[in-house]
Amino acid sequence: MTRTVAVNSSLVLFLAFALMAGGCVRYSRSDKTTSASSSATDWSSYVDEFIDAYFTAHPDFAVRAGRHEFDGKLPDWSTSGIANEIKRLHAEKDRVAKFRNSSLKENERFERDYLDAVIDSDLFWLESAEWPFRCPQFYADAIDPDVYVSRPYAPLDQRLAAFTNYAKSVPAALMQIRANLRTPLPAPFVNIGLTTFGDWLLFTRKRCRQFLPR
């Protein structure tokens, strides 16, 4: 259970970093374009690029962070999708390492070290612990529809459209999850799966039956 908490903590910490970085660079598209064109090695530009790439790889996380152009999307949890994410994170770690202390301000050095720690955390759970293949809890936050149901971030019809797209994405995601998990799972992990997905499955079967494979 400690490892499960660490997975969730990584996401919470990254959101804090994204908000901090977003405040620093004002996260406007025009600023981003100008900054990127002026210097490819500029730290603020890189932070923008990293966050955009992270949100693309983790659209569920982007939605919870308020980026609703990602509404309804789920990560690619196929074997190749997970391998590509590991490869992407290693490439990002190499890029981060190129930002030397001498080229950064004090707050940027902190941000660089923080971002590097986030990458290390994600790589640990994906690559070393192999958590997508060992524990159902890995998928719990991403597949939870609560953001569409409980958070009034948009008019109801817009949230309903987002939820509908999410529901259509669920069957493929569930097949990927099932293919990933190595059975037999330890009994505690089976219980985690039942706890995590039990109520969600009841809700899905009653409310979203038309989107499920027959």
C-alpha cells in the first residue's frame, strides 16, 4: 500500500510543479511561441514543452489540472504505449541534465531538480517496480470519471459530451489493463482491485452499458 500512495503522491507533486511553472511563465501560447523561437535551450520554454508532452501522455491528468481540450481521453496503456512512455521519460531526463547550474537562476535550478525527481519517480514505478503489470491501483486515478461527474468546470451539456467520450474510451482501456496485469495477482492486490474498481464497475454497468463490449 505504501507504493500505491507513492504513485498518487507523484501525480500530486507534479501538479504542484505544473502550477508553479505555469505561474512563472504565464503559460500563454504567444509567450511560449516567442520564447521557443528566441532560444531552444531556454529553461522556461523547456518547461512549457515538458508540461505539454506530459499532458499529452497523461490526458486524464491534464483534465484534472484544468486542460479540458483533453476531455474524454485516456492514456495509451498498451505494452508499446508504456514502453514509449519509458523511452520518452529517459529522453526528457537527458534533456534536463543539459541545463547546467551556471546557465540557470536559483529558482530555475530548484525547478530543474524538482522536475528531474518527478521523472525519476515515474520511471521507478513504470520501469523498476513494473507497477502497470503488477497492481490494479496504478490505473485507479486515470480511469476514475469523478472529474466529469462532480466538478462543475463547464455547463452540464459540455461535461456530458466529455463523459460520453470518456465512456467510449473505457472498453479499450480495460482490455489493455487486463492484458497488462500478470496473473495470478497476490491476494492483497486482488482486494485492491476489487476495492478500486468495484463501485466503478457497478456504476459503469448501470449507466454506460451501451458503450461496453457485449
